[in-house]
Amino acid sequence: GQQVMQIPQYQHVQEGEDFTTYCNSSTTLSNIQWYKQRPGGHPVFLIQLVKSGEVKKQKRLTFQFGEAKKNSSLHITATQTTDVGTYFCAGSKNFNKFYFGSGTKLNVKP
Amino acid sequence: GAGVSQSPSNKVTEKGKDVELRCDPISGHTALYWYRQSLGQGLEFLIYFQGNSAPDKSGLPSDRFSAERTGGSVSTLTIQRTQQEDSAVYLCASIQSQGVGTEAFFGQGTRLTVV
């Protein structure tokens, strides 16, 4: 079945360093979404990518969708302690059921 | 309501007992998911409801788990004869409709502890 793989599982960075998490699918996706879950909280929607090669930015966060629509990345520039949490990607095929990646847990040391 | 509501927020039960977890999705949302999240782990898909279609139950870990969605709205996840390994946070998410520009809204979850 369709799977969405996400790496790394954990990332520990010093405040100010950059961070990237990667999401890969075995099949072509119609769209991919990214969510952030703060410690003790629930996942909250960040953004959706639909077009091949699409790049979107939200302040220090840059989201990319691969040309083949099989992979995506989230890059955070100059991390802050407020970035701490788990970042999930979620892909779907034909805009149907979402498949969540396993998440990347980010820890930022001040 | 303004968001997805789950109840109870916390549930402690004895091993072997049955439990029911409730999810009230956002009104008008056609799709509903149940996920399970063990401490520090990712989201484990359990079941997916989409409109009037037959639910996708492929993620249910055993026949002790079942879920219903009545009237296309409220959903109940039932776990029979609970085991200690069932302890986790159970999250519900609803989506207005599967399509471009739709996001999943998650509830706060039910923390289930089986003792």
C-alpha cells in the first residue's frame, strides 16, 4: 500500500542552527500537507503543497514539493526554541485519504 | 462548535474493561480519521470515514477495536477487553471534504491509560 516515509526521526540542534525534515512517498502524490505538534498538544496544519516543484515560505520555514511529486521537505532557518515539536508530513493520492509520515521530533537547545 | 471535540479527555480503565471514546467533528465535515499516538511516537492510523462510503478499517490493530460514525457526524471508537498496550492518546481529525485546500483539524485527544 501507499506509504509516506519521513526522516530523520529525531533532530537535536543548537538555537540558531538550521533544520530540515524530509518526506518520501513510493507513489506520486496529489498533494502534501505539513503539520506541527507541540509537546503535549495535537497536530496543527501548517501548509499544503499541490504543484510539482512548488516552494512556499512562512517566515523562517520553507516547504518544497519535488518535481515528481514523490518527495517534500520542510526547512527551518535559524531555529528558535519556539520551533520545538514534532513535524509531520501527510500525503494523499487523488486528494483522498491522507497518509501521515512518522514525524520528526525537533529539539532546540538554547 | 468551533473545533473538533473529543471526550473524555482522560480515561483510566482496568485491564479487560471496555471503553468508548467519542469524537464530535466540525459541523459539515465529511471526512473523519482516528489515530493512535503512543508516548513520543508518531501517528498510527486506525480508521477513516468519508461521507457515505464504507469506512477504511485497515488500521484497526485487532478485532477488539471498532468504530462507528452516526449520521455522518459523531464518531465513537470502542475498545473491548482493553489491554495495557492499548494505553495511548487517541486523536480524532475531521476534514471539510477531501480535495484541494482542505486541512485536517485535530481534537485534543483522549489519553487512555489501562491499568
